[in-house]
Amino acid sequence: MTGDLVPIRVLLIDDDRRLCELLDSYLAQNGVSLRHAATAREGLETLGDDTFDAIFLDIMMPDLDGLEVLRRIRKKNSIPIIMLTARGDEADRVVGLELGADDYVPKPFSPRELLARLRAVLRRAQPSVEAERLSAGGIAIEVPSREVAIDGHPVELTGLEFDILVALVRRAGRVVPRSALLAEAGRDDVMVGARTVDVHISKLRKKLGDDPRSPRMIRTVRGVGYVLSREVE
């Protein structure tokens, strides 16, 4: 798991509703919150409106081929993706991995195996986390003491700025939609609009020394949200 505080959030893009029901029941008991999209286009739309820790993606979809969905996601997002398929063709597996899939699980599979694969993929993908310490792109965060440093130099942040930064670092390299950022920061109690979120990001950039005219740490994905770079050149 990514942590004991919040469940792992996974988007399942698969037209098999029975599989969804089976996985939802098992995964919920193991700290995973599953959201289901029955078509490829619904999955792409959902991914643009919300934020997830990983994706289960079926290859044989009724509207778009799963490999095409993978291509579209990888153009914008490095979120971990586990491909699901009933096909036994080695070529499909090779193409999927070359396009950026993180793992490949042939059907039928057991929910227990899929959960193990998910946890393994997330361990490889997450930024380094030790004793509630987070780091990515030159940013180091001590979560218990709420201390932040950039290349070893301490940075003073407000409470909300700190929570937003933690949410971005936990998903470094992945886009966090603007509409979901406060919820991901654990601050969905804050009643603000998209413009207010932009203002907090702007202030955060200045405190981190990130040039607002050409930001390298926290980049804006136009019309979607923000992504914190894993590495800053």
C-alpha cells in the first residue's frame, strides 16, 4: 500500500461488470478504492476529472483498443498502468510494455495476484518514502514535523501550501486535476474555487524558487491541473 492513512485509489477501465464487482469486493477489504469505467472513453474522461494511484486497463474494449488508450494516457500521464487481457498473444504484451505499461496480467487471474502486482508496481513508482519522509525533484518533506527543504535549504509554508505540496509530491510525475487537488491534500473542507487553487500554487512556486514564468518544479497542464516533476534539470 502507499500508506495507512488513505486508501489506494485505482481506476478500472474494463467492460466486464462481473469482474468489477469481484475486484471491488476483494480490494475494498485490502485498502483499495476502485472506480469503474465500462468504456475506454469513459475511462479517459474519468482520469481527466479525478486523480488515481494506478489504472487497471483491459486491452479488448468495445469502443477503443486498450493499446490506443494506453498511448493516449502516456502522452500526458506517467500513472502506473497494469494491463488486463484474455489474449495470449506475446506480441500484444510486448507492444503494451513498449508503450509504457508497468505490468501485464493475463485473464483469468485471482484478485490476490492482482493486488500483489498492484502493490509491487506502486512500490516502484512512488517517490522515496521513509518514516513519513517524502522526496522528489529536490524537495524533501518531513511529514510529522511539517518541515520542507529545497536542496537542503528550509522553506516556510502555510498549512494549506504544505498540504498541497505533499499531495503533489506523493504523485510526482502524475497530473493531479485542479478539481481534485484539495481533496488529495486532505483539505476538501476548504471551500474554494479553481482560481484560489491557482493562487496557492503561484505562492508555492515562489517559495520553492520555481520561476512562475517558466516553472520547472510544478508544471501546469492546461485545462487539467498540475504535475510535480520527479527530477528538476
